[in-house]
Amino acid sequence: MKWIYWVRLYDTKFQAGCLVRRMENDWWIYGYDCPKEIEVFRSRKGKYGVRYVP
């Protein structure tokens, strides 16, 4: 299982969570398959990011 990391880090967990919800709900609009797993993670510097498994 290889994680793909989203390019941007966010200041709050809420902002990263909004991206996760958007990815779960809007992925089909762009003609892609929905990722198997999506999660919010915290970086060493305290910011939040999103990673997923295609």
C-alpha cells in the first residue's frame, strides 16, 4: 500500500477534513475512481495534510 500525499498542508484539521470530504464526494466529476482510503495526517511541524491510496 503506497500513500500519495496531497501537495498542500493546512493550518487546521478542519480545513484538511473539508478536502477529504470533497475528494470522497466529487471524485467522480473528474472521471477518476474514488481512492480506497483517504486520511488526514499531522506533519512534524504541526500542520495537517491529506494522503490517500488510489
